[in-house]
Amino acid sequence: MANRKDFFFRERVTEAELDSAFADLEDADHNLAADLGFVGVLANAVVSPHAPVPNLTVDISGPGIALDQQGQRIFFSALQNANVAQDDNAVSTEVSGDGKEKVVSIFVKFDRALSDPRIDGNSQSVFFRRDESFKFLVVQGAEAAAGAAVPPALRSDALLLADVVRSFGQAQIGGDAISTARRQDAFVLSGAPRSIRRGQTTEAISDLLGFYNAHVGGTADRHAAAAIDYAGGNTAWADGGQNPATTVEAQIDKIVADLAAEGGAAKIGAAATEGAPRALGGGSVKSQLDALLGFINGHITVAAGAHVSSAIAYAAGGAWKDGTANPATTVKAQLDKLVSDLVADAGANRIGVGTRTNWLDGSANPAGVSILAALSKIINDLSEHSDVADGAARIGARTSGTLPAGSVRSQLDALNASAVRTNAANVFSATQTVNGTADEKVPAVATNVAPTQPAQRKLLWESAGESYKYRLYAALFDFEITANARWDGAQWVRDVAAFASSKLDFNTNFFRLNSTDANNAPIGDNWPNNFTIEMIGHGHQVIDVGGNLISPGATETYISYLGPFNNAAVGTGAPFRKVFPAQPSSITFTMLNSRNVASGPFGFFPTPIGTAAFVGGTIGQPDVQFACHVLAT
């Protein structure tokens, strides 16, 4: 924590006291960084050749962050540039002669940027703002012979970013002239085989964790066998030899030496091995080798069992088709030669072939050649595809459907003249029957491309009329039939401009007939004339040949009366706008306007096509007037 100042009520605070309070806080920050040992470059501030064209300046990457030896924070945000052609005293760093060099060091130092000038009570100019800032120091060492130049000493008030080697006649600073071996990063830990140079704690810890994981995982820094202890074996060799404690490397060397010695075979145990006519009893490798040697000597001496083919002589034999000889040798060697001769690339050359029939086009297949030559000729004959030699013309083809017997070429030519293609337009001059499968759920013809937006349509069928065309479209929600109308992707256009157009829509909600006159056209998908028959929610609808609409559901009409009144009921009729399937179950009258009406309206004689209605007038009045809405359901 910082040292504190306890300002009190009505204290006349001096400039020095205020400044000291800020200085105490600043010292606390600096002390914390210094106490924790966070001194050095924390991030970036990497020195590199000037880009894009190198010269005698270098670039220093930002944002750069560092803490100096007093715990003062050094920060710059943007890319910086430092001139190494002269030092901080404006003295040139140029090298005087060939074969010489000098080291120029680049330091970064804490500084303050003074701003906001003001006049104090003594009429003196002071800077109110003293922001933390930085500056670069360029320091040159003594000139010396190449390879012997000593860099400037490190400073206690600045941090070294890089050393730059200047040589005679140098016009630009390259990457090979910049050294970060002495760079004062926050974490510089020397060691072997690993060392760390990092700016931030997490980076250093991440490096350490990587080194450790690589070591444990065995991908790097593995221990030598000489550094690993071997505790000694509880089990001796088969001959009683011991294996005392030592290192892993020494024990491996001992194992090799023990087994490589003349008595090595006696140290290795061997389990019993069953076999016929001989078997090996358990013991050591040495004891079983001795037993095997006895078996072999006994076989050779007694001649028991069959000899291997390599012990049987083979007299010389006839040559192969290509003239390769079969000289005298052993049976095994001759059998091996037979296999080698036949499996070699030239094996087919060694076997002959007799007379063969000609190809269908008359090309001959002569006798007296090897199988390889015959096979090569078959491949060449069938692969020819020139105007004068065609492999397909050499292969026969029997009658198949409408294709007459001939060659593969003649049937390919016939197919080319009549076959249906999926990637080209086909014209059918005969009626085509497309039944599909017998399954009633499977379509005979299917179109899988479907619109995905309201403004899209798929043209399914088009028929040419005498002057214009008829078309069938699938829209996003509609099935459409048009005459003299074509969808161009944005609107309907006529085939013949002088004729009207029409379109029938069918979907799950309605039928709609759209049309245009000869002098107008739809805008987009908006037709100037249409007639819609809505289907949803209206039950069974019938229009009979007499023009009557027979339909369930409600209908509306209107009745009125204006006339003389003779103190008796007056009425009128209300024809319905449709024919009900039966007498309506309910008729409701709603009075819209009336005069001298005492009661009603009342319905009487209702029928499926209309009803009568009457009202009672006011006694003593000469006339009655009413207008009424009628709802029948």
C-alpha cells in the first residue's frame, strides 16, 4: 500500500503536499513492481529491419510494454522507428575502415510528456499534465576488428531492446545484424538443455509446462539409459549367472555381452517342443542345439526320411518359346527357375499359342506367336478407334430387341440414332406410354425440382397451339394452367401480344380464373381480371343446369316495404341468394330502418329458396315503412 497523507478540515494545502501525495501513490506502484521482480520487457518492442525497404533505421513493434529497474511503466502503442546511423549525442555510428565493426545498442527509457502549460501564482509557466512516456536511446560501443567489438554496457535507468552490429560501408540494417542475446526481457532464465526468454508470466510458465510435458511424454529431452537405475534381477540366467544392481545402460550392455559370449546359448532357457518323428525336451538353447545336431547327424548317417529337392539332380531340358534355356541343376533350383521364368514380365513370351479365328471385321490373328504377343494384339485390336480401324467393329453382337445382329459398332450406331438421352432434347414421333410400377402410390412420371419461393415456378409441360402456347406450371402453393401466358421469372408475358391471356389456379383453398384483355397485361403476378371460387369451410356445393347454387351454410339477403297501412299486417318476400339443400333451420331478421312498425318482422312459409315476412303496424297510422337484413342458416 502507499504512504498516506491525512488532509484536514480547513487546511491550506500547499503544492508540495499535493505533489507528495501523488508521488506516494506512484512510489507504491513502482515499489510493487520492483518488489515482485517484474523488471524488463513484458510485451512486443521487437527490433526488426525497417519495412518495406531496409535502411539505417530499425522498426520497433508495438504495443510495447515494459517495467524499468525503478518499477516505472514504459508503454507505446504504435510501431516506432529508431535511427541507428547516429547515437544520442548526434555522433555518427559509421565504421571507419574495412574489416572493422562496432556494436550499437538500442535502449528504451521511461520519460514524461509535458503538456497543458499554465501560469502559476508566481507568474511562472508550468506544465499541468506530466503523462508517462518513453524515449529510445541509441548508444555506440568502441570500434574494433570484426568479431571483437564489445557492446555498450547495460544501463541502470533503461532497458536494452537489441544490439545492432555496424560494419564498414553498411547502407542498411538487415535481420542478421540484429541480436537479442542481451535483450532485457522480464523473464530470462539460463540453463541447459533448456532456457527461457519471455516477457509475461503466463508465457514463461507455458514454456516450462511444454518442456515438462515433452519430457514426460517422451517426445523430447528423454533421459539417457545411464541415468536410470536398475535394481538388479531376482532371476538368474539358465546357467546360474547373476544380474546385480547397476544402471539400465550397464545392464543392457551386460545382457548383450552375456549372450554374445561362447556360453551365451546356455544362459537362455528353452521350453520343450513337441514334434514327430523327433521332439525337443525342455532345457536351454544350448541343450536343444546339441539335440538338434544329433538328429541331423543321425539322419545323414542313417539316411532316414526324404531328402529335400535341393539334394536331387535335374538334367537339362528343352528351351522356352522365346529361346530361354533350362540347363542342368537341382530339382529345387529348376522348380524355382520355372516359377521365376513364368512370373517375370516376359513369362507370357515363353509360352506359345496356336491358330486363332479372325475378328468379325476380318482382321487376322496369326499363329506361331507367344501368349504375350497374342494378348498384346487383342488389347491393341480392341482399343483401336480410328476411322479405318475400330475395336467395336471386331466384336459380334446378337439380335437384341429392335437391334439386329451384327457388331458392337453397328448396334452402337443404331442406338446413337434412336436412343433417348438424359442430357439432350428428345423428339418422339410415336405415342409414348409411361406406366411406372404397378404400385398405385408410386408416380409414373415425377418432377423433383420444386419452387422454394412464392415468385418461383417450375414449367412442367408446354403445348404449341396454332398462334400461342398452352402451359402447365407448379408454383410454391398453386397448380397453374395458362393460355398465351409465359412466366419469365418476374412477370407473365404473352406469346402473341394481340391476344388476351388466361390462367387457371388450383390449390388447397380455391379455384381462380385469371384473365387479361388484349389491351392490358398482368403486372408481376397481379392479373387485372379474375374469378375466384373459395372451397374451404363451405361443405358440398352444387350448381345445377338451371343455374341454381345449392349449398349449406349461411346466406344473406335484404327485404323492405313502404306502403299504405289498413290496420292489418303487411309483408313481403325475401328470396335467398342460393338454394339450401333443405329448409333453413334458422332465419334471423335485423331491422335496419322502420316507421310506424309496432311488431315484427316475422317469417312465414320458409322454403329452401326464400321466405315471406310481415310486420304489425301502429294502429291509426296511414302507412308503414321498414327495411330489414335477413340471415338464413
